[in-house]
Amino acid sequence: MGIFVRRFNEWGLFAMQVLTVRVVVSVVTFGILILIQDRNLFRIKIKDIPYFLGTGSFGIAFFNLCYYNTIAVSSLSVAAILLYTAPIFVMIFSVPLFGEKMTVRKITALALAFAGCVLVSGILTGASAGLTPKAFAIGIMSGIGYAIYTIFSKYAVKKGYSGATINFYTFAFASITCIALADFGQITDAMTEGGISVIILIIAFGLITTLIPNLAYVQGLKYVETGKASIMASIEPVVASVFGFIIFAEVPTIYGILGMVSVIGALVLLNIKTEDKK
């Protein structure tokens, strides 16, 4: 996501406008998916609308807006680390809301995952700059927003809604919020300047950073606790480092390698089956 955002910034598209093009492309994509798959998936109960308002306006729209603004005022790695404070909030919220237990294993895995993300980011070695009070405050809010998205998604899953339905209405509500606040002149100017390249990038942005990951994440919530799911999503910075090495020849430091091992160790710890669970 950060790679796309930086490219949009170069074309004069910033936080709210970047978010708007993403959610609009996403809601159209999920709408087409439902039309092809089963039109009955459009049906939701009126009393369940607050769940989708939570996943869309207070979840996706809020956390992405905060995340993009953090990228604008700091570095990609700082923004990513602050976003991944989300598992902390998810774990805390899930105890009273879903009755999930705060186990030693979860806390250990959370500590390993977060420490790994910090090591991968390069913050400790000075390889990443931009951790200002403003960046910290906005970044923490992005983590809280991500947690809100996870919590409300879990509620929707428990109500029996499919991943396609949840994502369609999530991005529908997010689109309403964003369209009301967006500067469409900025979007038009960027499209005029960049032409077909901007349009292709916008479509790719919606498909690559939304369709597959969001469907997978919501589907995963059917099988694992919200706290575990949020910690497992911390694999993202590790994958980013691997791609950086393969595509851009960015050789990871010893701290980066230790961070990757730490995150992977957290995932292994979460998924080890004890004898009584077999």
C-alpha cells in the first residue's frame, strides 16, 4: 500500500483523495464479484447496518486516512509500525466483547510480533526517520482504527455474512464518508496530468491492496480469534522486506533478519497445537 501511496503523492494525490479512489474502486469490485457469485449476498438486515458503519466509516475510512497521513509526515516504516499497534488494541477489546482469554501465549506472541516489526523497520538503528509527536499521534489512531475494523468485522462474521457481503458494505459506507470529504479537483488534475498511467494505477491499487487481502482477512476471522488474526497480520512488514530484497535488491540488516525471525516465531507460537486441542 505504501508504494502506491508514495506514487500517488508524486502525482499530487494525498491522503483523503488516495483513500477515496481506493474505496470507490473497491466497492465497485466487490459489487461485481457479488453479481457474478450470488446476488442474494447484497441482502443485509437493517438492524445490522451499524456493524458495516463500524467496519466502513469508523474502520476502513478512519484507519486508512490516519495511515496515509502518517506516511505523509514520516517514513513508511514508522507508519507501518504504528499501524501495527492494532493487535494490542484488538486483544484488549476482545476480552470484554468476545470473551477471548488473555493468555500468556498470546501476550508473548504479541510482544514477539511487535518487537519483530520494530526491528524490521530500522527505527532502532536510525535507518528510519520521522517519528515526531504528530506522526506518533496520527499513527496510533491508525492502529485504533484498524482494531475497530477488525472488531466490527468479527461481529459481522458472527452474524453469518460472507466475506464478499462484509467487504461490499464496508467499502460502500467508507465511500460515502470519503466522497463527502474528498477534493475531486485534485483527483481530476492528477488524472489529467498522469493520463492512463494514473487510471491504471488507481485500478491496480483497489484490486491488489483490497480484493485479495480483505477477503482473506475476513474469511480468516471465521476460524481464528480476533486477537490471533490481528497478530498474524503482522507478517506484512516481513513480506515487505522480502519483496524489497527480491525486487529492489535491498539487503536486510542483521536487525531486520532478527525481526523477521521474531515475527515468524510469534506466528508459530500462536499456531502450535497442544495435546488437549488435538
